[in-house]
Amino acid sequence: MKIKDANVTVMVTDMTRAIKFYVDVLGLVLKANYGDQYAQVASPGVLIGLHPRPKGESPSGNSEAISIGFGVDDLAEAMADLKAKGVAFSRVVEDRPTKLAFFTDPDGNPLYLSQTARWG
């Protein structure tokens, strides 16, 4: 077996709202949009599939076991940019040499920004 590619799938309740958040707020690139069925957004290093949650299943955002992190050069600048777009951060953690800022998408799926200091 040879894996040719991979993506992370995020279950959402409103495809239009999710696409707007990941593209307009986070600045990811919309790669594919199949209406209310599926969409793909891309960030350097990761492809995220947005998929509607099937009716009757538990709500999105209830898993703390998996989160998606986005690396940035300047955490304070990135946070200020996202706050201006309505994103609320739940906490900021400094674990030398890394700083993390946690937030969620509109469905409560866990996301974070990460800035790692350069060594040397």
C-alpha cells in the first residue's frame, strides 16, 4: 500500500458558514466546493475537508482529542488579526520555546495558533 495524499475532515453544521470562516477569517484557500455536500480548504501542509454532520449525530466540536494547529511567525499579530474578525481565544499558553493560542471554529471544533521561537 502507498498512501498518495491525506486530509483532516471537520464535521460542520452549516457549510456556507464553515467555508466563510476557514477562507475569509483564517485565510485558507478554497480548493473544492460541492455545495452542501463537501468542501476542501488548504493551508500550507494540510488539506481540510469540510463535511456536513449527518442528521441525528452528536454536535461538532465535542472532541478534545484532536485539534488543528496553524503555525504563525508572530502570534500577537495573528491573534490581533483574528480578533478583528470576531474570533475569541479561550487561552494562551507559553511552553518555551512555543506559544499557543486556542480558539474554535463556529461549530466549536478546536483550533490553535502556534509560534515557535527560532533556536540559535
